Amino acid sequence: MTNVDELVGNVDAFPVLKNWNYLNHAGISPLPRCVADAMRRSVDAFEGHAYLGGVDFRDVAQVRRSIAQLIGADPVEVAFQKNTGEAISTIAFGLDWNKGDRIVTAASEYPANIYPWMELSQRHGVELVTIAERDQSDGSRAVSVDELLAAVAHPRCRMLALSHVQYASGQRMPMEALGAFCRARGKMFCVDAIQSLGGLPVDVTRMNIDFLACGSQKWLLGPMGTGFVFIRRELMRQVRPLAVGAYSVVDPDNYGDINYTLQPDNRRHECGTPALATMMGMGAAAELLYSAGADAVEKRIRLLTDRLANGLRAKGYRVISPRDEQSWSGIVAFLPPGDADLQSIYRMLREQHKIELMVRENRLRAAPHFYNTEAQMDQLLNALD
């Protein structure tokens, strides 16, 4: 088990600390040294020895186990994908749908969790029901859980497709309550976990999640261009492969005696040669976070984001992100008082202070990870003067 406190502000483990006050983990994360080292080992091995260099396709099985361990799944329930959009599309277009079926989601979802369902609506006449984000009495904005549940309870609804954490507001959805509601009524529950996994605990069994999609480049601290999809064991045979290739079948190394029998588990969704270097990086990231412990990481992120949110309110800023015990996350979206130019603030922070955050949906959005420091939160607050 890794001691989280030893990693906080640790420049050797997180070299980005030498260069930036980096607060955009909800966008693209910098690579921890262990992740970059794992990728370098793979590249160096193939540069000098191809697949004879000690890193080969058998290592994929260990990455699968690491990912499964992180989300509380069985390795056979995990399939590697290029990104979240591909993972969600695997679910959307692999299932059978009927005209008039309903899918419920939030109106403020990131495109990766809205465009596949829109395409499904155009192809098959599926009705997409979206629940809008609304102003709350404390100045935050959130999607009503009651409205979501009422929409899911409709007899034609077959699926709730929802992000664990909303990318623009930072609202964390009550996964256990939503999952239990869906499971009790025979509705499918599909979760986009890219804004939570690595920063908040995720357990697909406890949360009654049927499908989960995640890229590795945000809170998971992995490289771009690799991710995974989880499909619950009981539903694996219901999801047809989006693409089929040599690795989709039970005997992928048998080229001469063709036997088209799909893998009995989710490996059927991995159609070809994997991106080994980035996959090794994702595996190293998963092992780092599992070793640090989801609860310890979550506690650390709560401390940093509370410090930031409280400091912003003290300066007269409006904190858009819900901060109550059930709905807080690692994202703090906020607005300055008055009619300020958000892009100018964003550029000022980057160019003058080496602070990186993001503008999303007409809000400034900060997203610190557990290794960031209290001093970095204070630096942002001071720079906003």
C-alpha cells in the first residue's frame, strides 16, 4: 500500500509539479513518473528487440486484472477500448433496441455520453429523454435526482445512461441509489466514469452498474488513446461486437484453421493488436491508484476542493459545483463576481502564474488531484485577486 502523504507535492513521482500548478485533471492529466516509465519500458523493448524484449502481449492480462481490481469487477468483464466514446458506442450499438424504447440521461452530459444515444435515436427510433441542470438555493447547479428517477420509472425506459460526475458542474450522482432503483425495475444502468475513476471510489457491484465506460487520460492518470468498457457478466452475451477481428475469437493465434467462435467474455470487443505502450501506462496508473487506496485519495481531494471552494466564496465568487456530502467531487466550477471575461482570466492564470485550469460551459473549472498541495490552492486564490 502506498502512503498518499508521501506522494503529495512529490516532484519525483509527479514531475509536472516542477513546471505547473496543474488543476485540469478533468481534462487531460499529466503522467506520473511510474506511468511514463512503464510506457518507456515498452517502447525501449520494442525499439531494440521487438516482442523479444521482455514486454509483450501477455502483459495485457495483468493490465486487465489491475483495471478490474480498481472497479471491483471480474477481469473477464473488462474489454479494452480506445476511449470513452468508443466504449459507450460499444454498448449503444451492441444491444438490440425497439422503436419507442427510452433512454434517460442528463442534458448537461459530455458529448461522449450523448452523441452515441442521439445516433441510436436516429437509427432505431429510440427516444432520448434528457433532464436539465437547474439552479439551486446555494448558488450551485445540479440535475434533480428525483426527476431522473421519475423518468427512469416510465414503462418504456430501458436504460439510464449517466456520468458518475458531471463534467461541467462537478455534480456527483448517487450511484448506489440510482443503480439499486434501476436493478429493482429491470432497467439497464450505463455509467460514464471518466470524471470519477481514480479520484473517487467506484465499485460496479455495490453500485449495481451494468455497463461502465472510461478513458484513462483524466482522473485515472493514464495516457491518451486507451480506456476500457465493463459489461456485467450476465449481460455479456447481449452485447454484439461493434468491430470484429483476429483477437475477437477464442483461438486468435490459429491463422490456418479458421474457427469463427467469438470469445465467451468481453474480449470479443477487442478486435485487433492492442496499443501496448499506452496500455502498459494505463495499467501502471491503475496499480498506483489502487495502492494509494480509493478512500485515501478521495479524502485528500475533498480537503483540497473544500479549501478552494471556501476560499472562492470568501472572495465573492459563485461556486457552481454542489459541495454537499453526497454531491461533491474533484471538480470545482466557479464564476467571478461581475461581468468578467473568463477567457482573459484563464489566459492570465496560465501565462502569468503557470496555473492550468479550464473554461467549460461558461464557467472556470479547477480539478486538483490528490498529489496537489494546499499551497497550490492558495496560489490560485491569490492569483484571482
